[in-house]
Amino acid sequence: MKLNVFRTFICIGLAGLSAFGFFMSNEADTFRVLITVGSALSLLITLGGMLALSSSNRGQIVNIRVISGIFFLLLLIVHIIFSFIGIRFPPYIILTGVLLLLHLLTCYFISRAIK
């Protein structure tokens, strides 16, 4: 699998703009920087899997893109909920971390299963 450099920059820009939106929507929150960094990293990883990866094995890359898209939507919904309800440190870290690690584990299993 390879990373397309141009698409990677697009993913960085999209994740950065999303993180800026979450930063601005949490003006009075004490964990404002946490949700900004957390959303930037988690959305960048899922967007990278969805847009920036390329492979010669078509079945493998399609499965990884679909899984990355599903986890991108899940993480985006989680960040929106935590932005509007109010963020609490432990549930945010646990939920975001579990979703991100499940995404990486699923993509790893897909990349090893289909050869």
C-alpha cells in the first residue's frame, strides 16, 4: 500500500479545518485544546485511510476505504456530540481511543487477510 502525497495534504487540510471548527464551537470549555487535537488526529487517520491510500489489490483498498468511511462518520458524530453536550475528559478519551484503535485493528486485519 502507498500513500498518495497530494491526497494526504488534502486529508490534512480537511482534518485541520474540522478541528478548527470544533475549536471555535467550544469557546468556554476547559478541554478546548483536547477536542481540537483529538479531532484533528482521529479524523486525519480515518480520512487518510479513506482518501490517501492506494494499492494494486482492488478488493483490499475498497474494504479499507469503506471501513475508514464508517469510522470517520462515527468519530465525527462523537466529536459533534461532545462539542454540543459538553466534554468530559475520561469518556472522551476512552470513546475516541477505542473507536480509533478498532479502526486501526480492522484495517490491519483487512490488509493481512486479502493478498
